[in-house]
Amino acid sequence: MNAYVWRSGLIEFDSIAPLGALLISEAANREIIEVLARHSRVSNKLFVPGIPEADTDFEAMEALLAFQREYQKRLTPSYLTMLGDEK
């Protein structure tokens, strides 16, 4: 399952990223994304922190890249073991 994000910052999961959405990760670890994401107070929606507040597309891309870097750091074997998601 892939994780992707819209310009609004909304994160969604599907087998492909639709036109207009940016890929966060292929074969995404949903648990890690849920830990890093901002959670809506009124629904089950997840958001990439910084994207909804970004005034420009450049700022939004910086927020996405920061999110992706943090996501990649969490893919270490020790972190995955802590989640119980050993592969």
C-alpha cells in the first residue's frame, strides 16, 4: 500500500498515488506514518505537519521532505521491532 499526500496535507493510502498527489512512500508502514502525522480533531484524517500551514508550494514541499526524512529514520530494524513489525 502506498501513502500519498495532497496539497492540503491530507494523507491517504492506496495502491497508486492519484494524479495531483505526491507519493510519501511505496509499501508504506502505516503505523509509522500514523505516529508522525498530525491527527484531525474531528475525524480520522491524517495530515503531514506543516503542509496545511504552508503559504507556498515550496514551503509545502519542504514540509513533505522533512516528513519523508523522519519516516525513513523510523524504518530502522530496532524501531520496527518495537512496533512488532519485524520483517
